[in-house]
Amino acid sequence: MEQALESESLNQEIIEHLMNPKNYGKLEHPDGVGVGHDEKTGEYVIFYIQTDDERLTDVKFATNGCQDTVVLGSMFTEMIKGDSIENGKMAVGKMDKQLSTATAQQQVCAEMVLSSFIAALVNRKNRLNGEKEEMHVELMKESCEIEESQEKEKTDDNQ
């Protein structure tokens, strides 16, 4: 029964992030801008960070991706907003681990969100070092366009 309640609670959280994404949009004067880009599908996530020393004072994201990308972007930004940059980096690993049983497509969507955050951190560092980089772009190794046979293999492997 407790597991069913946890599952229902998680489903409600996902629905809330889908219907009312948190931190969606653009920051006017970000300290870092990163992009995770899937060249095959053209989908991308743009991640904006505003920092104060080593704290993520504000974060936002924008995407032309699917609903999974919106939900994951919303959930991840809520996890890290107001936290230290170091904890934000650790949250990347935590979210990646939590999604290890997700579908291949969901994992690629998450990778796009997480890569765009890491790219924003790289952009921030480059700017602090005096580079005039508008944004830092990370190209995805995997595509959101997953073949049905690959998705079935992944499902079979997890059983």
C-alpha cells in the first residue's frame, strides 16, 4: 500500500511539472548559458544559470523537446535552484542514477537536460576566465529518436 501511495505521489508530481513547468524561460543576464543539442532530431535544451559566488541563485531552462524533457528540466531545476554549484554537480549524478530504469528515450531527454546544465557551468567558467563565449554547446552522443528495437532490447534487459 505504501509503495502505491509513493507511486501515486510521484505521478502527481510529474503531472504538476508537465502542466506547470517550474523555472521555464530565459534569464535576462545569466552568468552561464549551456545547450544540450540532439543534431539528429534538432531537439535542444538551453540552460541558464545565475550565480552568487558558488551558489546557483537562479536557474531556468527552455526546450523544443518532448514532454519528458520539459518534466525532467522542471524537476532538475527545482532540485538545484538556490543550492551550491557543487551540490548541483552532485545532483546530476543522482538524477542520472534515478533514471537508470527509465526508457531509453527518457534517459536521452534527461541527458540533454543534464548536459545543458554542465555546459552552462563550462560557459560560466569560460566567461570568468575572460572568454567572450555567448553559450557553450554539448552535442548529444545518443539521439532522442530511439528505434523501437533498441527500446524493446532495453526493456527486455531490465526484466
